[in-house]
Amino acid sequence: MDFSLIVLVVIVAALAFDFTNGFHDTANAMATSIATGALKPRVAVAVSAVLNLVGAFLSVEVAKTISGGIVDDTKVTPVIIFAGLVGAIVWNLVTWLIGLPSSSSHALFGGLIGATWIASGSDAVHFGKVVEKVLIPALASPIVAGIVATLGTFLVYRITARAKDKTVGKTFKAGQIASASLVSLAHGTNDAQKTMGVITLTLIASGSLAPGSNPPIWVILTAGAAIALGTYLGGWRIIQTMGKKLTEIQTPQGFAAETSAAAVILTSAHLGFALSTTHVCSGGIIGSGLGRRLAEVRWGVAGKMVVAWALTLPAAAIVGAVAAEVSTLGTWGTVLIGLAGVVVAVGIYLASKRNPVNANSINESEPAVQPANA
């Protein structure tokens, strides 16, 4: 296969992953606002899409972590990166189908780590950086967001205890619009950068960019546009799980959850921690349930989400490793993996049509113990 062609294929695959990241993680920003009626579903995803695009231009620290942090860019080829992307995309689609808010970020890291490890050896993976920049933030971020949301929710209800319910609802609906918008901006700042990092890593690996280079402007623009488009189409299945199945959400809770999540995400983006916005926002939502007296937190759903989180990195790594094993055999191997990825994606899309969830049915109540039917 012509080298310039495989670079183009990898860029397209990276943007495809970015697209799945958009519709997979829209729930992070907008689920609570949709659940409380602060924003109509279509308006919510449109606002989120625009702000994801804007957020992509605010920082490149996370992109630099990926392009020169978790793997050795001198031992990575475009074919290896392509295999890692296949692992990430497949996991994103599987978890979207069953309505589980797993981490697109960790799917990407897992796919890249598995593909790089099998193709170039374990010394090509910077495990120290993986622990520092990925695993520690993954464990700490939902806890921090949950604690902040719990305290924020408790204080909000104490402060507004004597206020009229109608006034409280109206005020915090406006606050939710602002806080959800901030989460969307933060999401673009953090998540769009991951695709920028992958494309930049590909350009470095192909010799088109010098090691340590920042993402070119066209990379920032295309990555931002891809995640914005995916966001606009709306990941309704996951929005339903986050907004209706984790806990009962009122407008003050939604405001507290979104504000805490935005603060954690923006701080991590500034420090270059490539954390999962899914983990952060889920922690914020659970915290908002704990902070409101008599609110029910559905721990069965939360437990299934945690299992999905734990499986994400190794599952994507295994798929990425298998894809790398085949792809590095030659042009035919790369073509075979690409076709297999397309077949899996189409199959999952057709399976989703058996039980569709859309903007009109997003707030319908369903049993909390059956997220696979979301």
C-alpha cells in the first residue's frame, strides 16, 4: 500500500473515531439538561455541537500527551495507529448499542496501547505516562467530581429551602443551560484533542511532522468538526441512561453536576491529563443524587457502568492488538481489518434499529435495571 495512502486512511479512521466520540459522549454534557427539561433534545445537541467545536481551539496540551506521551512515536507506524483506532471504534459502538456510558478516551488509549505493544514490543509503551496521565486521573476524577457535586447539591438545597419551587426551577433551568454549555466547551477542549493527538502522531510517524510538533491548524479544525457533527446527531441511548436511569434529577442537581464536571475537565485539560469526560460527568450525576435528601441513586446501573469502565481499556487493547497482528502482515491485512471494521459497524447500526431511541422518546421512563435495552 502506498505510504501516503495509509496516512490518509488513518486520518479518515481517526475522524471516524472522533465522530463516534461525539455521539457517544454527548450525554456527558446534555443528559441532565434534557432530563429536567431545561433544554429540548435537539436544541441541546445543537448547542453542544457548536461548543465542542469552539472548545477544540482552546488548548493542545492533551493532544501533546497522546502524540508524544503514552507511546514511543519512533516505534509507531501509521498501520499500528490504524489498528488502534479500529479497537477504539469497535468498543465505542458496542457500548453505545447497549446504552452504557463507557469512556471513548480509554477506548482510544487501549486500542493504541494494544496495537503498539503487539507490533513494536512492550518497551514502545510508556507505562509510567499511562499511569500518570490516564489511570490515576481515571480513578480520581469521578470521585472528585462526585464529592464536589454532592457538596454543591446539598448547599443549593439548603440555600433555597424556603424559596418557592417555581422560582427555584426557573432559576436553575437557566443555570443548567449555562453549566451544560460549559461542560460542552470543556468536552471539546479535552476530547477533540485526543483525535488531534492521534493524527499528529500519524504525521510524526510518517515523517510529515517533526517529533514534538503541535497539531497543525487543519488538524484542529477537522477534529473539532468531526466531534461536533457526531455530537449533533445525538447519542440518545446513552443520554437516556445518564439522564433517566442513574438517579432522579431535578434542576438544582443538574446544575451542581454539570458545574462540578466542567471544573474538573477544564482543570485536567490545562494540566494535560487525558481523562474521561464520561467518568467525570457520571461521578457528578451520582454525587448530585447523594447530595439531595431522599433522592434515589440506582447503584445497579452505576455498577454496570463501572464494569464497563474497567473493561474498556483492556477490551479495546485486545481488539487493537488483534488488528495490529493482522494489519502488519501487509496491505491485504490492513484492507481485511478495515473491511472487518466496516462490517461490525454496519451490523451494530442495523441491530440498533430493532429498538430505536430518539429525541422524541429520550425522556420515556424505562426500568433502570435494563440499560441494555436503552
